[in-house]
Amino acid sequence: MHDDRTLVEARLRRVLDERVRPAVYPESVPLRVAVWHAPGEPVPVAEGLAAVTEPIEVGARWGAPWGTSWFRVTGTVPEAWAGKTVEALLDLGFDENMPGFQCEGLVYRPDGTPVKGLNPRNQWVRVGAPVTGGEEVRLHIEAASNPVILDYHPFRPTSLGDRDTAGQEPQYTLTRMDLAVFDETVWQLVLDLEVLGELMAELPVDSARRHDILRAVERALDAVDLQDVNGTAGRARERLTGVLSAPAVPSAHRISAVGHAHIDSAWLWPLRETVRKVARTTSNMTALIEDEPEFVFAMSQAQQWAWVKEHRPEVWARVKKAVADGRFVPAGGMWVESDTNMPGSEAMARQFVHGKRFFLDEFGIENEEAWLPDTFGFAAGLPQIIKAAGSKWLLTQKISWSQTNRFPHHTFHWEGIDGTRIFTHFPPVDTYNCSMKGSEIAHAVRNFRDKGRARHSLAPTGWGDGGGGTTREMVAKAARLRDLEGSATVTWDTPRAFFEKAEAEYPAPPVWVGELYLELHRATLTSQAKTKQGNRRSEHLLREAELWAATAAVRAGFAYPCAELDRIWKTVLLHQFHDILPGSSIAWVHREARATYERLAAELTRIIEGAQRALAGEGTTPLVFNAAPHPCHGVPAGGAGTPAAAGRTTLGAREDGGFTLDNGLLRITVDARGLVVSAYDPAADRETVAPGEAANLLQLHPDFPNMWDAWDVDSFYRNTVTDLTGAESVTAGEDGASVRIVRSFGDSRVTQLLSLPPGERRLLIDTEVDWHETEKFLKLAFPLDLHAERYASETQFGHVHRPTHTNTSWEAAKFEACNHRFVHLEEPGWGVAVVNDSTYGHDVTRTVRDAGDRGTTTTVRVSLLRAPRFPDPETDQGVHRFRHALVPGASVGDAVREGWRINLPERSATGAHEVAPLVTVDDDAVVVTAVKLADDGSGDVVVRFHEAHGGRARATLTAGFEVADVTVTDLLERPVTGEQPPAREGERITLRLRPFELMTLRLRRP
């Protein structure tokens, strides 16, 4: 037989494009359209419906960037259409390739009832099925003219990312506003041909199944009269019945489709627009649920559910009904789909506390899965947090984006730093926007790495990022793929149903230990420094506010501000979303974030100061409040008192123009360039700085990644470096015990203050940068005379070790990594820590010196600032302040302590008396991360802590109040089933913790 395969395939493509798809709507009449352009920000629905409109014609331009236009469309169904299905086709100027990334709309009836959302892949509204003819149609569209930021020429700088700079030029052309007859038979034929054509293209050319489909398609095309597609579509469908009814083979891969719309809580649009995106998407999904009896939709991010409840109560009512029917499923159990690298221990825990509690309170639903399809890598402390929240599964897709190494599993156990294991799944479909294309389904089958042991995967199905969700076309394709020869089988499932099936099928999956590092988007650890600083400061202010308010509530009857703290926590958690905290959103988002963090800081400071006044009383005795989890200068952790005298620091001038700082514990030498050429530890007789090198060295690199400017730093940035050694001035500080350095480079200026506090083994480095560079990367380097094959980097509830060498491609790929408050390196018996108050990105490298002692230089470099131009062309321009400390002779315990201390400096106050801590722990390895009152208003005291050094700990926790009962709880402060309470004698509680173990205790007061 002659091979005419390519001929038939080409015929299929053209007939579909030029004849069959256009015949889905064979008849149409125009609608009348009028519009009102709302001034400024979006208005309430009632105001938009009542606004006075002006006529507008199809073909007219509309929509200033970030504007809202209210269209009123009216018309009459022709009498001749009686008995037919009629839809309104409402094209605001859509580009089908950009669902979620351009203009969108929400359709209302005149009474304000929402109908459904409009987007590039969902432009229809059902008018009647069937109609009687003569019906009057009146619809209102709240249309958002969101500008396209990520265009066909991506990553180009644009001023459209902020309404203050975007201008008023109309963005869109009104394209189609019609009533049209919907021919469902033709529509079904389109789906038949698409599914078979896509499947055929994925089958081996020499397979019998491919040729069976080819001939069936050929017969169907022969049956279509191209001059009368609507009259012959049914006949064509009959020719396809046989190939569409052939069942899948028993060994076929099984896919659980989960209706999905990954909506970024902010990204290339501001938070306020996400509120509307969620309303549009949920309107669409509840409508689709009503039409499709097998369809199931899952939505994560409790914050987005809360937005619907607050801002769109009419949509919320439909959502609640769909939830009650089991068709609209709360997923993930987190407040937002947050970044997981940078949030601190408590913040990561509270993501689950507030997320799970919302779904429990609203629906009585307990989420057991963490749902993070788009998060940029996963910190090694997360498995324990997931388990402590009462969950046991994790889903993500993003690791498939790694540039260098392919992850070896799709279903596996992920083991965290404490040994906790979480059943984890990476969908092999490699997208969280699956549209049920044959290529996607076939890729999932080929890509699945656990063949032979498992054959079940998940496909998040629906348009996401900017929202939209699942379409009726996707549902129709899934129906055809339910049991189809040559394809994986597809069924709609909830996340829980998938995980239960997958876990039962694969009881002993492989294990991955440690962080799930994304080999991409490494620059998100540095971009938008003020957003990151606002997050870090807010986390520690919340710790202080809870600690002092709880202490004052127990000791002085202070009114614990539960509602305020709850609101503030949720705001901080929202801004940990994986495109806000990582610095990858438009300028508008980060401008608002900076203002929000300033407002929260003022609120939390008022709470802290009010609680401290209530504790200390009125008086003139100087006091220091210590909110850190370790004693400091004689002031206990969580208490207030008068610090012990700490000695003095001397400052000596050097002949070369530099200075020496000496406090008896460290001797620091600063040369005339303002560089630290010696940090001598007399107790150990050790020099910290590598021979011939200098610490406190600012280094500047070019920074122009191949793509994803705000997200990425590519390894070639290291090929070119400029050491900023020139100093305008190196002088004694005003206090006579510090050194002040001023440097200029490019269009920027740096001022540093180096100080050696009396009685402390740390060199403080305060850096102010007035930054006006473009596409540059600023680092702060510390070359250390230390031989270490690995280093410790703080993460949630512990630390993770990373190699300093690059033996493998996996190690080489980690050329930029995340730490929280400290990085620690050591040789047996002696180590060095570099601690920070607000930075996350860093790198650690090692070299062997060729001359001299031929020792090893291990260099820690802190990432300070970047200057990408997309999506915010003014990223990080302006003044920034950082604080770091170099801690020679530090154990990992010293690193933990100094990391906390630099983030929680003592607060000075006056009062009548000292304040004893509410709780104390007698072992520095046990770090208390939270002291608060219980969320249920009972007045119980909740204490959360973990072993922080990486070893076993036995300690005593002592409550400074009468304790009636002690309960071990999960993060939601519920008793842990089967967990025995620790031994107790009165207010003394004995703790036994394994390495990095996290524990929460609820202390009931009489």
C-alpha cells in the first residue's frame, strides 16, 4: 500500500482550521454595545451596572492600562433560531495564546448575578439551549484592560508594570460582540478530530493503531461536505465511532486529571487584580461544574478563597454549594502557594496554620496535601512542617524546570533534615496548565520515571498563572481519553483520591534526602531587597509582639491582640507568595509591598511597646528587653533586665592609614582600603582571613541572564568581576570604637561602619548602598582560612549542609543558594559564621593556595543587590541598608545564637522592675521559635521549639506560671494522637528531642 500518511494529516489540519471549526457557529447577528470607563480603581458591581454608558462599535480601541470598562451588550434572538442553542460571543480583543495575561472580563446579568468569566480561551456565554426565539438579551461585562507585560518579545523593560507609569494609551480593540447559533454536533466533531489527530501524531509511525486512526480520519473527512459542514458533521462523527470506542490496553498509564487554575496571587498584575481574577475563574468553574457531571475542580490558597468570600459574596454562594457537592475542592492547606526557601520557621508553619484552619472553619475539610506546583524549590525543613500540620503529601511540578540535572523520580518519599518523610509527586506531564492535548498526555507517559513500579500520575488541568481554569473543550477531550487505545486513561479525581491511589500502588517508593533544589531562578534569593527585608523584619516583629503580649497577658492582664496578630500574620503570609517575596513581580506589587511592611512594622511596634510597658511598669530603671531565644549579657531570653558590664573596645590607628579594633576577644585589622585583612582569634590562636586576602570585600559582576531577568542569575556571571577596593575615606567612627568607610563606583555609593562590640566575638558590618546600577550583581566576600568540604546553612527549624566542592553536576548547579540567618563553616574544633539581618542568597567556593602554606581558602559571599530590568525596570534603585556579622571561632551553636541576635536586637526601655521570662529552656540547642497564647482564645500558652544544632538534646523547659496540664500538639494546636506528654514536675517539663525535631506544647493554666 502506498504511504499517504502525511497527505491525510495535512488534509486534517486544513479542513479543521478552515472549514470545521468555523462551522461551530454557523449563524450570527451583532449585539448592540455601550461602555462606561471607570475612572481610577475598580468600582463596586452595583456602581458599574448603574453607570451611564455610551455607544461603542466593534473595531474601536478601548482600555487604558490597568483600567476597568463596563460594557453593556443587548440584542434580540432571531425568531428563526427557535429550537437552537444560542451563545453570545464576546471577544474583547483577545489573543488566544495569552489566557490570563491580557484583558479579561466577568459577565453579569442586570440584577448583578455573575454568569461567567471571559478570557482568550473562554469567550462564550450561553443564552439558551434551546431558545424559543425573540428573547431579549442583556449582559454586562466588567472588563479589565490589564496590559500585556510578558509579550512575544519577553523580558523587555516596560513601564506598563505600574499604573503610575503605564500611561493612558488604549490597549485593546473590541473584536466581536455577536449572538450566534452553537452547533454542538460540529463542536463534538472538532473534539473528535483533535483528540484523534493529536493521539495519532504521538504513536509510532509503524504502529497499527496509528494507521487505524489515519484511515478512520480519512473516512470522516470524506464524509464532510465542505459546503455543508453543519449538515454532514453527524455523518462524519459516525465514521469515527470505532476508533474512539477502542479501549486502552490494561497496562496503560493512568492519569488523574484535577481541574486547576494556578492563579498567581500577584505577579504581572497587582494584588487587587488577583481578587478579580479569582472571581472570574471561580465563576467559570462553578458554571462548568453545573454542566459537566464528572468534572472536579481543585483550588488552593486560602487567601484566594477568602477574597471571594469578602469581595464577591454572590460567587461565594455558588462556590460553597459546589464544595458541599464534593466538586469544588479546597487544596493545599496553605494561606498562599508561598516560596518555601526564604520564609522563616514560624512563617512557614503559619502558612499551614492559617490555610488549614480556613478550610476547616469554612467547610470542615482537612487538607492532607501540600499543593505547590510553581514554587521555586523546596527547603529541607519542609517535610517536618507538613507533617506537623497534620498533612502527609506534597505535589509540585516546578522541579522539571531545572536546567542541568533531571530529577530521578516522579513519585517518591522526600526526607527532610529531621528524618520526616513525605509522599511526594511531580506530575510527569511537566505543566500545571495541562489542556488535555495529545502531546501532553503522551509526554506524561514517556516521561514517567517510575515505570514498572507505578503507573499513576496527576495532571493539573486548566489555564493558570493568570487564571481562567478548565474549559469545556478540556473536559470533552478528557471524556474521549477515559478509555482510549493508544493513550493513557484519564479520569477526574480530587487530589486526595489521586494520592490515596498512588500511595496504595507504590508502598515503598524511592527516597530523596535533603532540599529539592531548583536549578533555575536562583536570583529570586536577592531581587527586590526591600521586599525581602520587609518580610524578615515582619517575621521577627511578629515574634516579639506574640512573646511580649503573651507574657503581659499572663503576668499583667494585658489584652492579648489576637485579632490584630491574626490579620497581620495573614498579610505577611500573603506577601510570601512565590512571586512577591522572590522579587519577580511588577513594580506596582513591590511598591505596595514596601508600604505594607512599613505599616505593619508600625502596628507591631505599638503592640510590643504597649506590652512592655504593661510588664515593666512605670519607673526610671533602665531595662533591656531580650526577645532572642538565648540569654544576652546576663538578660535572660524572653525577659528584661539590666545587662552586665561588657568591657571595652579599643581603636588604634595604623601607619598605613588603616585601623585596629580590639576587645580582648577578637583583634580586627582594617587596612587603608577599608578591607579586613585580619580577624584574629587569640583564644584559639587562629587567623580567620586567608593569607593575602581581604574580607569585607565588595565585588561587582555583570548580570544579564539569558532569560527571566528578575528570576535568574546564570553561572557565567562569575567570569567577570570587579573588586571594589578603592575608598574615598577610611576614618574612625563617631563613637571612637568603629571604622567608617566610604566608596563610590559607577553611579552608586557605599558607606560602611565596622564595629567590634565590647565583650562580643563578632565583627559587625553595617552597609548602606545608594544603588543606581543596571544589570549588575553586588556581592560581599569573606575569604576564610578554613578547610571545609561542606558548610551549614540555616533553613526552617534547623540547617542543611551543602558541599563546598563541585564534584558532580548536582553540586556545581548549586552555585547560588539560600540561607536564613547564618552560614557556618568549620574544621574540627574551630569554625566561622557569617550572619545577616535580611539577605538570603549566597555562594561558597574553595581554592587551594599554590604558594605559602598551600592551605585552603573557603570564600563565603553574601548577595546584596541586583538590578534586573524585567519585570520592574527600576528594581532596587535607591538606598538600602544591611547588617552582617563575621563571627570567628564559632560553633554551629554560636552561629544559631548570633543569627537570632542580629535579627532581634535588644530593646531599651525604662520601668519599675525587671521582667522574668514566661518560659525558659536550660539548653541552648533547644531554640524556642514562638511563645504565644492559643488561637482559640482559651488563654493557654503555646510554646514551639526545635533542636537547632543537629544532635540529640535533653533539656528542661520551665514555665514561669502555674501549669495545670501539658499537651503535645500539631501546628494547629490540636493534640497529637498517640503522643505522650513529656514528663513534668510542677512547672518543669523534661524534653527529649532528636536532631532538628520540632515540637509544640500547649500549657494549660488553671
